[in-house]
Amino acid sequence: MTIPSPWRATVLTLFPEMFPGPLGVSLAGRALASGLWELEARDIRASATDRHRSVDDTPAGGGPGMVLRADVLAAAIDAAGIGPDRPKLLMSPRGRPLTQARVAELADGPGPLIVCGRFEGVDQRVIDGRGLEEVSIGDYVLSGGEIAALALIDACVRLLPGVMGKEASGAEESFSEGLLEYPQYTRPQLFEGVPIPSILTSGDHAKVAAWRRAESEALTASRRPDLWEKAPKRAGRQKTPKNKTDG
Ligand code: SAH
């Protein structure tokens, strides 16, 4: 009998010492230590061929900064020996913005190869030639792909079976139904004169669920009209719910 290999992230970076970094602690770190997932950080510079071990060069056509060389990066990708079933990603501000739905897909598969850019970015020919899928973690520019890769891996790992303490806690959170999460409370019952909303301590589970749903819808409609527009319509849902949380 063959034991299925665990979910695996293979990262190509000029700074392998940045891994596992924050993924070595807490939930992800414990899961890594117990073999629920694997992380391989490979140094792109190991594929440099000239005597200076250079990985970058000036941009063709001029302009500021440096560009990661196609030959070096392609050699690093090829040396990683990634099977055809594994997604090949490039962290990039030009990429499609990462969503919880894409995270769930990636967590469901064997785990991706993730290329971390540096400098002004990478030579277009390696993106095209190796079929890299560009993924962005938001409309802002980081100095390198490593922090973006850490964010992507973290989002995937917490969805892997056995990683989160309570299996259920992934199902009811922000984005899972196209909505933002309702507000959370815990003890003390009274904080700076503000009590926990009484419905939550009423013990009436149906009322709690209805309250949470209404809060989720109100928050989503007011903060993220883009998500609200796309959220699955629910029978009895108000068109534009009155916001009880922000108002
Ligand atoms: N000149 C590029 C930015 C390069 S930033 C441009 O204008 O598009 C250097 C590297 O950081 C990128 O190659 C990418 O790997 C990473 N990076 C920066 N911002 C990112 C973001 N929002 N999402 C994912 N990766 C990002």
C-alpha cells in the first residue's frame, strides 16, 4: 500500500532562509513538524552559471532596477522537477488577485511550486515558457515574492485536513459563503461598560444563527459592495440590509 504524499509547497527564492519563517510556529508550524504538509525552499542562485553567480541583469530597453534572468530562473524551475499535476505559480502584483476559492483549490491539490520574484520582476520569457500562473496578494507592491508566498501557503495550510483544531472552524468564516464574518465576542461579559449582545448569551441557537447571518450581510453590503454584489442570494435576504455594526 502506498501512503499518499502530504501537501507540499516548493518555493523558488533568492532568500531560502526566509522559510519556514512564520510558518514554523503555531498551527502551521505544528502541522509542518508532524508531517501534515511539507515545505521545500530552493535557492534560485544555485542555478546561476557564470563565475559571479549572477541571477539578474539590467532591463532590456532601459529603465531602473534589475530583472531576474530567464535562463537562471528556468534552470531553477526545471531542477525542481515539478510534476505536471502541480500548479506553477509566480507571485506578482500583475497576477490575478488571490481569493479564498483559489486557496481552497490549491489546498485540495498536491501543492504548488511558487516562484518568488525580486528586483523589478522576472523575464517575461520564463513566465510564458514555463507556463507560470501569476498570483497577486493585493494591489500594492512588495519588495519580493517571499512574503506573498508565505501568505498564500499559510492560507492553504490551515485548510488541510487535520491542521485546524476544530474541523468546522473553516466552514463558517469570512468569504466561505461570499460574505464577511459576523462580529465575535467572548468573556468578560461586560467590557468597559459594553455587554456582549444579549442574543449571543440567550442560548437560542436559531436566533443566534439569524443574528449572525444578518450581521454578516450588513457588514458585507457596507464594507464590500463588490462581494455583496456576487454573494449567493438567499430567500428573504434584504436587498440592502441596514448596517447594524458600522452605523
Ligand atoms: N516592477 C514590478 C514589481 C516588482 S516587486 C511591477 O511593477 O509589477 C518584486 C517582486 O515582489 C515581484 O516580482 C513579485 O514576486 C513580488 N510582489 C510584489 N508585490 C506583490 C503582490 N502584490 N503580490 C504578489 N507578489 C508581489
